[in-house]
Amino acid sequence: MPPLIVYNTILYFMAEQTKVMTLEKVVVRFSGDSGDGMQLSGTIFSNLSAIFGNEISTFPDFPAEIRAPQGSLSGVSGFQVHLGSRKIFTPGDKADVLVAMNPAALKVNVKYLKPDTIVIIDTDSFKKEDLEKAQFATDDPFGELGLTTVQVVAAPVSSMVKEGLAEFGLDNKSALRCKNMFALGLVCWLFERPLEGAIHLLESKFAKKPGIVKANIKVLTDGYNYGNNIDASVSTYRIESKKTAPGFYTDVNGNKALSYGLIAAAEKAGLRLFLGSYPITPATDILHELSGRKELGVKGLQFEDEIAGVSTAIGASFAGALGVTSTSGPGLALKSEAIGLAVIAELPLVVVDVQRGGPSTGLPTKSEQTDLMQALYGRNGESPVVVIAAATPTDCFDAAFWAGKLAVEHMTPVILLSDSFIANGSSAWKLPDLDTYPAVKPPYADQYKGEQVWKPYRRNPDTLVRYWAVSGTEGFAHRIGGLEKDYNTSAISTEAMNHQKMVETRQAKIDRIAEFIPALEVSGDTDADLLIVGWGGTYGHLYEAMETMHERGLKVALAHFKFINPLPKNTEEVLKRYGKVVVAEQNKGQFANYLRSNIAGFNPYKFNRVKGQPFVVSRLVEEFTKIVEE
Amino acid sequence: MEEALKYQAQDYKSDQHVRWCPGCGDHAVLNCIHKAMAELGTAPHNVAVISGIGCSSRLPYYMNSYGFHTIHGRAAAIATGVKTARPDLSVWVVTGDGDCLAIGGNHFIHAVRRNVNLNIALFNNKIYGLTKGQYSPTSERGFVSKSSPFGTVEEPFIPAELALGARGNFFARTIDVDLKNTTEVFAEAARHKGASVVEVLVNCVIFNHGIHKHITDKEYRAERTIFLRHGEKMLFGKDNEKGLVLDGLKLKAVTVGKDGYTLDDILVHDAHEKDIALHLMLSLMKDDMPLALGVIREVEAPCYDEAVAGQIAEVQAKNPARTLKEVLMKGEVWEVK
């Protein structure tokens, strides 16, 4: 084995001996060129840890370019895993371990390092020309970045991979593609993860390519052994496994969980699921997932544009399916007019908006919460819709289930907000038992029991929902459309009083949904000095901030909203219960303003960041503590 | 003995008062659709008529079937959703030249390309009527309208050329004043499996009166149009004395018995020919040549809605999972005991 190269920047550390530290949680960040396979290393490591019994939360951070120039700063792709023996809510702020396959990866990730982070590098990719590509001026990248205290494990990964695969007869390029497995092997050693699990995962991933499996396993083992043999002077970590509820588990990201939630809603309703979509980052994986679920009869289809995506979904609902369309902010803008049609036609429709950085094309691969106002109000006319926001990757399942349920039972478009962060982030997920989920009952026209003859806009007096006469049903042929209809006859009407009545009715129908959704829950201290308010994908960070403050003896509570429109019935009561309230969100204050417009006299503190990156828990704690102490 | 029709044209009419202007060509086309449906015999509740925005798009309200008057330009996309979700329904798209070829151009070409089994009735009056008289994408270059006071400086679409360019398999053209043939063409369009486009030249009595007059007037209709029927000679004229022949790579109108042309020289219409070359030439005839009417192209091809359902059946034959739980259990799952 080649010797471990030690940079002088870590000399202080050499005095210490290797030690095994038992930690509650740890953050590992894999990073390299977008072609280096870091996403795969990260995924396998997080799955291994989940199977081992750790709590996990992951987040891939990839560039917008598919293949930026090799070694360049813009081409760095990362995958962060947070694992722990207790509940993990976020992928973590900073890394305890960073794998940097080239100098660009090191430079880009400096902001994620702690003073004692273990940095694993491939010295073969830290040559002069590599440093130049990453715009280093000197040949001491660590010194240049001011990293004087990190623990560096510097291994000639590329050459060892080539050497290790010599007998496989692979060409240079194919051999080097296995580099990511060497890094994974090293990380497995660092965390005392037995390799059997990784080998099993590799075997199933490359089941059809036994040659690749063998090469990858060889390199993985080499990486592990290398760590073991060099007797490297770095800490190794042990994360105890956590007692988890018995059951079957899988690793799921938000987009997948969301797709499953839609399937579950359709299954419970006895409806066919129809997805009309158009590729757009970061929502496309929903189209990928649902286009593959043909065994369930799901019609998951790609159309010519965003408008066709929503239009086909509306058509499918008119014909009796659960129509869904999936998109991101720019696509939601294009769909606005059609969503208005579903509002006035009162048809079920789920519109999934996986939010990304905006405006315009903005930051396609980054995360924001800037589409809230668009979801609530971004249509012509008075056109209320239900708005729901998913809180975590696994909550995407429940949120999507609710979106489908409310759309069908209340004959309305539902906009389901996710974001790039939870869509791509993943965690271990206990497979849901659908028997424990509420029923989904479509209000079919044959349920109409009124005295007057049935018309398309006859309503259930309790819910104000019109009955669904699915195309092809004998006895219920009817015409609907985008023109205002008469409340009684359902014929076209431009009559002034009727329009006022229909506008009020459509609004009241949505408002009444508050009777059918769960109340807002508050976690934390009942006598808190500060109530943290959030919505959507920031839940994990806000919860962790609350816990940290708690540990420091501060009295805080968290109210996190999943149901945005209508708001849960107890919203006002909860918000007025606390002396100080801070609304934290990744926009310029859209939810805070929305709450203010709904609750007279409500005047919260606001915490707003619009960086395209997740909140940083330590910053939240700092700011919230200031408010408490103010 | 002729079989009695299951449904009469009356059965497809709704109780709504028709609100088109008196003398509008749309009235006649509506009647033709009612009659064609009676001829086809599909139960009214198994028919869905989807329209966009414009004068003609009011049509669903006058049907006793399922109907959806949607938004501008999107009828083809919404109808694609209806048909793909429910391939057993007879789905019609009612649209105009502005709705279909301007704001809805993208959905139109893609519905045609995919070959969704839709019956698309394209009402072409070469004007925006509902917004009171602006030029449309089928208005001739130089056309003077409220939005082109000095005449347009753009070329029009020829719907047939667009439909065939989008790899359409069924295209027919007809005129509002010819009720018998229009009815027949609609019935043929509905029987065709796949996207069928029927362009009806309609007169807008208010904003574009007489735009098709040079073709549709009884006085010269026989001379200026040719009604094509599959398997029949391409003859036209008052006494069918004229016909079409191929002259090199071009079509030529000749008189039988003149200049050495005999009946044997006249082309026979083959609507089922896959090669679009001749269909395109026929569709584009104008000026000295008669305008082609009737079913110009009708070619069998796999249709989208059936293919989507077929693929599901294929996967289901191999994969027994029918619930979400079964699907999830097949994935990478571990058990905690």
C-alpha cells in the first residue's frame, strides 16, 4: 500500500492516536466531478446506514449543467448524508466527513467544513493542472483556503484503483469509473460499516452487468482495506443503531413518496390515476416514477408542453380519472389559465409544484419557497384553490394523499407545494399501511338526492360540492365549461347577482374544507416565549432549531403548516397564544403576509432567506435566540 | 330493408337556444354533426364534445352529449386527456382557425402526430369573429382587417398542409353549404381510427362575408371544386367533363376528350396511399385548379389512446402487482423486527 500523504496543515493532529468516537449523529458529504459517481456512493452509504438502523436524511446538491468541464468549479456534484442514532430531521449544516475527489470539490465545499472535519482526497487528482482548473494560485490548496485544522486522509485513489483492477483487463476510463467505490470503501471503514450490505446493494444495482459488479466490489474492498491498513490517524465513528418501529422500510426521496401518495389516493378512491406532465427540474422524477407504474394501470404520460400537461389532466378528470399534473414554478405559471378552468368547471385536479429558485429560469436545481403567492393567487378572477405543502421527504406521501383526497371529495384543483430540497432529499420510510388512511369518496352524481332535477351545479348542501357526472354515464350527459353558469339551471349566465353568488359559493366551498382537515399542531413548550412558524420543506431545520434552543434552556414551540388554504380552523387561536411569533420561510415573507391578511392584528417577526440553499440550523438558533432575548 | 337508426339527429340536440348569428355557416355544420352522429349510432352519453374558444367553440352547448367548452387553444389537449382516460368514448374536438392554428397550434400538431383517436372539426372562416374581426392564421397575405388595416404581411397556414406535415393520417375538406357531403365526411372521420381532421370552410356573415364565395357559390362550385372519393376518378365540372392528370411532377386539370386526354388518363383517388406526396398536391390546389373537397387522406395507423392502454395490458400480463403495497414490497425493502 502506498503511504498516507500527510499535509503539514494537519500536523497538530498527528499527535493524537486513532480513536473510535461514539456519536449521536454525523454528516458525510461526498463530492466530486459530476461524472465521478458521488451520488451513487452517497446513496449506497445512506441505504447501508438506514439498514443498519440509523436515522438518515440525505440531500443531493448537483450542478445545473449535466457535464460541466472536468475539474471545474461549476461541475462539482455533491451528496450529503446525515445519520444518527436519534431522530434526524435535516441533511445537516456542516460535514464531519468530506470526500473531495478533486480540488474543485474541496474549494466549493469549504463552507460546509468544521474545524476538525475529516477530508478524504484523491491525491492523483490534486496535481498542478487540477489545481489550476479549480483556480488555485498555489500548490497548497488547504493553506490557500485557510484549512489549517481539518484532518486530511490523502490517498492516491486513482492509481490504486488502476492497480487494483489491473487483472480485470479494463481500459483506463472504465477502471477509473470505479473511483467512487474506493471512496465509499474508505467511508465504510471510517464508520465501521461491514461491506456485506454494500456488496449486496451493488449486486442488485448492476444485476445485469456481472463484470461491473466484480470490479466495483474489488475497488470497494480495496478502499476499505486501505483505510484499515494505513492506520490513519483520524477518528473513526460509531453511530449506534436506533430502536425503530417494527415493519418494512425503504429509502425514499420526496418525489418518489409524492408519486406513491398520489397512487394511494387513487387506489383508495377506486379511480384511475392520470398524470399529464412535461419534463422540468426538479419535478421530472415524478413523471419518471408514474410513467413506470403501468402494472397499476397508472397513465403517466409526457405531453408537448406544460399547458398540455395540465389540460390532458383536466380532460382525464372530466372523463372520470384522478387528473394530476407535475411541474415547477415556471410551469405553474404556464398552467394558470387551465387551473382557472378547473376552478370554474369544479373538477378534481392535483397540480404538483416542486419549487425551485426563481424568478424565470432562476436556479433550476436549488430550493426555495417562492411560489406560495403564485399558488394562492396566480390566476385571473376570483379563483380559490386548495394549497397544501409537504414538510419532509416522507411527508410528501401524506401531503400527496391529502391533495388527491381533497381534490376528489371537494371537486377542486389542489396545488401541492414541494421543493427541490425535500424532493431530492431522502430518508428511511416505513411502508404505509393504507388501511390506516382515511377513505376517499368521489361525490358521484348518483349520490344526488335533492328534490329538484339533477343539474351539473347542484351542490351538496353540507360541503357545497357539486356532484361528479363522469363522461359516459347514462342519464347525466351535460355541458360545462369556462363560462359562468347559473346557480340553479347550470346554463351559461352573465347575470350580475348570479355571478356574485357563484363567486361566493366557490370561495365558501374551499373555506369549508377547513372542517375536513386536521387541526394545526404545536410541538415544544406550551408556555413558550417564542413560537416558530413555518410551512413546507423547512420543517426539519425549524424543528432542529427548536430542539437546540430547548437544550439550551430556552422556551420555544413550533407550529408547522401543511394546510395553507384553507388554514386549519385553530390557526388564529394558536398564533395568538404566544407573545412572540416568528415566521421563517425561504422567500421574502409570503406566508407571513398571507397570515397577516387572514388574522387581524397579527404582526410576527420574520426570518427570510432566499439563497437557494436550505436553512442553516445554527443561523436559525442565533436569530431566534435574539428574538427571545429582545 | 334499411335498418332503422337507433338514434335520430334530434337525440343529439340539446334544449339550448343556438346563439350564432343568423346566416352563420356554423348552423349548417351543427346540423351535419347531429345527422352524422345519428348515422353512427353512438349513444349520446358516450359522446364527448370538447371545444376551445371562439364562435364555433360554443357548439358543445347545442349537443345533448357530454360537452366541455374549455379555454382558448387547448381543446385538442383536453380532448387527448378525455380520450386517453376513456378510449371507449367517441371524442370530438370543435375548434376554429384561430383557436386551432394560432393559440392552439402546438396541441393541434401534437394530437395529430400522436394519432389520438379524435374527430377534429376545424371551422375555417379565416377571421376572428368573437373578437369582432381580426385576421387569422388562415387569412391570405394582404388581407385587410381591424388588426391589419394596411393588409397582412404574412403567409397563411393551409390546414391540410399543416395536418399532413404533422404526419396526419386523415384529412378531409368540406364546405358549410354542402350538407349532404359534410354529413358524410363527418361520419367517415368518426369511423376512422386515429386523429381525423375535417376542415369545414364556413362563412362568417358579419365579419368575413363571402370569403369562400368564389368556391362555394352554386354558380361556379362544380368548376372550382373537385369532390374526391376513394377509388373513383378525379372528375369535376358541371357534367364531370374535367379531370386531373399528372403532368410530370405536377397535377394538371384537363378536359376529357380534349388535347388527346381520355378518361383512362384521369387519376383515380387513393385516399389509403401512405405516401403523402399526391395527397399534399391535391390539398394545395388553388387558382386555376379546383379546390379539393372530400376525404383527401385516410390511412390506417396505430392510435395513441389504444397504444397507451395496450402497453398497460402488456405490463400487467407480466407483472402481477396491482396495489401500491405490492409494488413497494418488490423494491429495496428491509425489515425491522
